Amino acid sequence: MKSKVKLISGLKDWTRDYDKLIPKGTSAAKSMNGVVQKEMGLYIDAKGYYHTSGYVGVGWLKDFQGRTITTSITGEKNALIITPRFPLMNPWEMLIKVMNDPEYELYTSGTNGDFFEIYTDEELIPVSNTESGGELLAAISFVKECEKICKKHLRQEMAFREENFNGKVVGNIQVSKHIKQNIMQAREDRIYCRYPVFTVDTVENRIMKAALIKSKKIFKKNGITVKDIGRIYSYCENSLKAVRTTGISKSDFNRINISGFNSYYKSVMELAKTVLLGSGVNDLYGEETEDIKYVIPYTINMESLFEFYVRATLKEYLRKDKSSKIVLDEYRMPQKNPLLTLKDSDQRAYLMNNYVPDIALIDQEGGEDKYIAVFDVKYQNSTNAVYTETRRHNSHQLLFYTLLLNVTRCGFIFPNPKTEEELGDFEMYELNIQTGDAMDPSAREYTQWSAEFTSKPNEGLAKRIMCYVQGISAMTHGEEKDG
């Protein structure tokens, strides 16, 4: 019998738990700078209030010894659900767009790490049947993990095949079948044989294929078209085409081999269990009802996800605009970054040498690359009290990018805190700092942008930014031609 669960809801990211819903003794960081993702990004302030940070998701609340918090009177185990504070922000659509970015592998191999974590070693959490997050994230995670397996090496095993050959012997002759099908039929030119072959049609790969098919159904049920994650899905589907499509039961999971050389299948098999929940393997975890479903505990780093979502959106818009000579600077890992502060790298130098701007735009007009604008993406409200202590650091960071890239336009990109209302003009201010190029008398501008999130896909932010930047480009080249 499953334990009773108290699911604490109503909290959004970057908020204080004023109502003290989170029980005392819950493990959390001592400040916002030391939050741990597996602790749902919780931290405690000087007054003893719990705060959420830049993570959303569903997870168990643990004490400082790693034990699940239990309500003493009722015996209920405590779990927490945190949702995005921006009403129309959809983490699943954002995640799929970022995953489809050609630079996705580069993003996750850098200092950012993965945009999300799922905890397959934890007990599933009962949530409202309308909460699709865990199911979707499990499906997305599975497809991505399946791609890794297909690119690395599909497990093979030895099997035996029987065939009636014409005039040759392969493997061992099956005497009884040879007599029945050949000798008695006066076909002595044929020989019935049994021979060994290596095949990818293993139980592990059949489970993967079944979960892949179920993932497609989950995407469609939640309104996410397969084409959005089509590149990854199609690759996996093609890699598993030699694997039979079969029904999966609990006994199939008992037969899998994920030890030794096959240990790299462990993660994908655990994800396949979760994806196939409700498809013949409910007894692995417990029965769902019309009101309750069980989801795998997960956390999503909304700060990193928003940053790279904006980047992917802008990049996608630029790819479609064939007439534009404006391109997005490639994303670089710090150790392979040519945009260095110091001419000679010296570990003793206090000055930071590696920096990677979020959005740096290059004008390629005339065959010469020139940086023209830089933007920093922040998952926050520009006036939110939580961020007052980071305002100084963020300002210095943006101005640092502006001076070193020698651009005249810079700005921050924030999420739009409002709903589907149309955005007005962007905010623009003139900067009172010297130009980086003494021959360039142009004034420098600081701008603030809001990334809108509506119920319909749109490219509003990218279009507005590019109209602004292309206006600068056209004016600059026009002045040069006139001169």
C-alpha cells in the first residue's frame, strides 16, 4: 500500500513562502547563491522564511539527513510543486525548442550543465491529473536519452535463424526439417539449416521502441507536434527500425541486462518505465485514477532555459530571414573562446579572462564581420526586490560586454510579466560612457526588452530586436556611403 502524500502547491519560482507552507526542518541553502537543484532550489532567509529560486518542478521535501519530511499527526509524506511565475511561460515548449537548437550539445557540455534533472531513483509523486509536467518531461528526457543510445551503440545479442538454402550449408543442418520440407518433396537441391546471427532485436531495444511510440502519443496529447522534436525522434525511429514492435509487461523489465558492458542502458530503461506508465505496467508503481497521476520527481532550471530559449528563438528567426546580413555570434565554451580579455593568459591575473555573451549580433555587410549589438538575458523582473543585490553585478557585466565588443547598442532581455496583452515600444536610454573607438563619435544606447509568451507561437521579440538592429546597420552603412 502506498504512503499518503501531502502535496504542497501554490508556490512559484523566486517567491517567499509567506504562509509557511514548507515545514520547518526542510533541507535548504542558507542563501540564494548556494541553492541545490535536488532540494528544489530552496533557501532560507535571516527571518527563517523559505524562498524558492529559479527552479520549477515537483519533488520530495527532505530533512538535512536526506530523509523525506513526514507530517507527525497524519503520517503523510511531504512533496512540493513549484510553477513558473510568468503565467504563459511553457517550460516544455521552451525545452523542445532549445533541444532542437544545433548548438544544444554545446550548451549542455559547457558551464551551464543540463537544463533539467529527473530523479529516477526517487519514488513517484501523486499529482493532479491536469499536471502534465512530469509526464512530458519524462517523454522528452527519454527521447533525448534514446538518441544517445542510438548514436553510441545499440545492444546486440546472438540469436538463431532457420532458412532453406539452395545448394549450400550455413550453420547446422536441421535433419528432421530437411527431410520433411526437402527430401519428401523431392527437393534434394535445397538444405534446411539453422545458423547464428547477431541482432538488435533485444528486449532492451523492444522496450525502447515501445516507449518511443508512447512518447509520440504523449506529445500529441499535450499539443506538442512531433515536428517540434522531429529531428531527434526521427533519428531514434530510424535506428530502431529493425526492432520488433511488441507489447511490454512487467516481466520484460525483469529480463533486461543493465550490468557490466550494458550499464549505459540503465538511464534509458528507468525512463522507459516512467513513459510506459499507464500502458500495461501500472502495477510497477500503483494505480492511477481519474483525479490522480504519478509523475517522476523533476526540476527545471528556468534561468538557463529562458536564456537559451531566447537565443534559439532569435537564431531561428535569423535563419528564415535570407535577406539579412545580421548573424548571431556562435556560442563558445570558455576554454575555446577567442574573445579573451588578456593578451597573455596568466592564472595569477585577477581579471576574468573568459566571457561568453548571451546574445552578440554581427553585421556581415560588405564581407567584414563587425559586432553591432550585445544583449544579456535575465529571467527576472527588472524591478523585482529579490534582484536588487544583483543589479550592480548585472550592470557591470553588460557594460563589460559593450566595451570589449566595442558596440554602440546593448540591453537586457526580460520575460514579460503580463499575460497576452500586446507589448508596446521598448525602453531606450542613452549611455554616459566613452566610446571604445576614438574615431567613432556615435552615442551608446541601453535598451530593455520583454520576451512575450502567448498561447500562439510567435516571433515578436526576435522581429522587434532585428528591426531595431537592422535600422542601426542601415544608418551606419548609409553614412559611410555618403562620406
